Amino acid sequence: MESHFATGTDQVVGLGLVAVSLIIFTYYTAWVILLPFIDSQHVIHKYFLPRAYAVAIPLAAGLLLLLFVGLFITYVMLKSKRVTKKTQ
């Protein structure tokens, strides 16, 4: 029987991705939910981008994700079509 456990490198990469995701989630949550309740003159505001980016960045990321998924699906379908033509 084959073992399908993650290697040490896979575990480190996975842990790194989880850590980065948690940091981004915490930053975004503080930015969008907590920051509006803190006085605008407080020093903490200098560590966050302007509020307009709170919508623009996720929107741009979502559009890029959709673009790459669409390109990947198109690539796979075209490749599959070529393979089908060669076998006939």
C-alpha cells in the first residue's frame, strides 16, 4: 500500500499559506469592521489603506480569479478538442 501523507515541505508550505491567510483575514476584518469605530485622528489609521480600497481590492482579486479560471477552462477544452481530433 502507498502512503499518501504530506511531506515535510508540503506541510511547511501549507502552514505558510494558512498563516498568510489568517494574517490577511485579520487585517481586512480590522480594516473594515473595527476601524470605522476608532477616531479618525488615532495613530492606528496610518497602518491601513484608505477605505475605498476595502471594496476595490477584493473586487479586482475576484475579477482576476474569474479571468484565470475562464482561461484555464478554455485551455483545457481546446487541448481536449485537439486530442480528440488526433485520435479520430
